[in-house]
Amino acid sequence: MGGSYFTHLECSSACGAGPFDPRDTHFLCPSCKLPMLARYDLKAARAWKKESLADRAPNMWRYRELMPLVAGDEPITLGEGFTPLIHAKRLGATIGLDRPLIQDQSPHPTNSFKARGLSAAISRARALRAETVFLSTAGNAGNAAAAYAAAAGMKCEVFIPKDAKQPFVDECHLYGANVTLVDGLITDAGRIASETATPRGWYELSTFREVGRGEGKKTMGYELAEQLNWTLPDWIIYPTGGGTGLIGMWKAFAEMEAIGWLASGQRPKMVSVQTEGCAPIIRAFNNGAETAGTWEDAHTVADGLRVPRAIADFLILRTIRESGGTAVMVSDAEMVDDMKVMGREEGVSAAPEGAASLSAVRHLIASGTIKKHETVVIFNTGGALKYLDLLRS
């Protein structure tokens, strides 16, 4: 495998701060306190040819050259990435689409797409010689963080709302993490986590505070292009909490255009999916706002979508608008019904977040926004096993 084109970090906002040395520990921009992004020498990366992928292992580190590690660093991997892209023919016949595709993230270690971001974040933490890592989580990210920290021989501190489903808590313990239950939402868990961790010098893994989270998720974009023989679909339907995957894939498409792997002008329309009980991005999108603010009284059965405020809200909204996409609200009842539909029609174990993507497609078909002949990728971000109680309710 080749080297790395990783050069620096820079602020994602218009403040202009940076570049920052990738060998130093950085989280939010020191000037404006907004997320930073990993940047690469994309001009030099044009020498990296996609044909080199043919002999590489089928995991996300096949794209190592544009991942946030430098020469000599080794990734912490449990085989994450290159998850199945399923042509859902039976489902398509049911909903009226010729080419619906399900990108199924459930086969990942710890049963969700969070494995991608945490593999990259833990790899970078180890490269920076961190000993203890921490994060606030709704559930799946904590499980992935605990697993990858265990693989790296690091201590892991997980802060999670006390009303989280018990399987999330139990799985963190399985991998040896210490779990702190917090009264409130993920935003409250984040506040308590920072207050606890900062004086102890722990390394933060929370969404968009660690650049690896977004860089790991962007590999979904690389994989999608490779699995579709270096073309892209018409639509990507994506359940949105913190938004790392949506933003990460859009970044991946830009990088692939810059290095000559994709022709310009063929990017998909990106659709953000949220629930009636927590829809700050949809509200902001519909109001023409550039930031989303905080959603009061956030509630939904999909723990991963109960994010009342996303720190990268402006990047999510920018991605939707640049792509010509949209934002769709669905109900909890629709999600649970579509968990069963995805299982029954395609044999896919879908978490409610993933099922929300199917519910959103139904809305977009009904409104005439999505046409029968268009290629639509439905992202199932994790499996149903931690949510089986919903199927009984």
C-alpha cells in the first residue's frame, strides 16, 4: 500500500484559521470553536490510480492514501468497510422504483457504520500517543469506540444518556469501557464528558471534534463509487444525527473529482432524514437558515437521530443545498413499520435510523421528487438487534 497525502488540518468555517500540523493534537478550531477538516495534497494524489485498489483488502483502509494518518502510522482495524450494496428488487417492486439500492452497514464490527469513524479516530489517537479516549454517545458510537480502544490497548470512557437502551450500555462494558450514565440527552452527556475529561487530559472522540470521525465516514463515498464502477447514483438518502456521513461523502466526491477518479458534474442529490420529534436540520433547511440551532424536547425511538443540535449543522445544510438535495421528516411509526418491511422484503436487519431512509423515499416518491427510473441509495446505518424491543411494541 502506498503512502499518505495527508498534509494538514484547517477550519471548516470561513474564519480562515490554519493550516494546523497533523502531528499535533487538535480538536475544534482554536479561533471560532467550529469543526476542523483533514486536508490532503490532491494535486500529488493524482499519481495514485484507482487500478491499484484491485489487490487490496476489502476494508476502508484500501483508501489509506487519503486518510488522516501519515507515513509510519498504522490503522487500528477490525475489518470495517466495504459493506454490501444490495439491489433491492423486491422492495423496488413494492414502492415503485426500478433501481433502489440498500447500502447495508449492519455487517460492521459492533453492528453499525460507527465502526468507520471510530476506526479512523482511534487510529489517529494512537498515532498521537493518547492513553485514554472519551466521547458522548447515543449508543452505537460508544460501542464502536469501546471496541476499537480495546483493540488499540487504550482506556475508553463513555458518557451516555441514562435512558439509552440497555444493549448499548452492556456492549460498552463487554469491551472493557467505563460507562457514565447521564441524566438528559446526548448534548448533556457531551457537557458532562468535557467537564470530566478536560482536567484529566483525555483524548476526545466525539462527532466532528475528532477529524477521524468524518474521514472514516467519507469512505462510504469512495466505496459507493467503486461498487458502482466509478459512477454515482441520482440520490443518496441518509439518516442524519450529527451528519458526519453526509458531509464525509460529499467531501469524498470532491476529492475523487480532484484526483481524476470521477468526472465532474455527476454528484448525487443528498437527502437528510430526521424524525418528527427531533428535526433541527429540516427546520433550518425549510427556513433558509445557515445554522440549525437547538431542537427543544427532542424525542424519538431512534437513538441515533435524537441529536438536538449538531455542531456541524452549517456543513450539513451546505451539503444538502450544494447537491440540490432536500430534507425529509418521518414519524417513529413509519420507521418501525419500515424496519419490518426491509427485513421481510430483503432480509436486511435495519435499525430505525436506516428504516427512516426508506420512509423518506416513500415521501419523495409520493411527491414526485424521485422518479421511477432513478438510482436511489438507501443508507441502512446499523442493524436491528439492539432495537428488537421496538418490534414487540
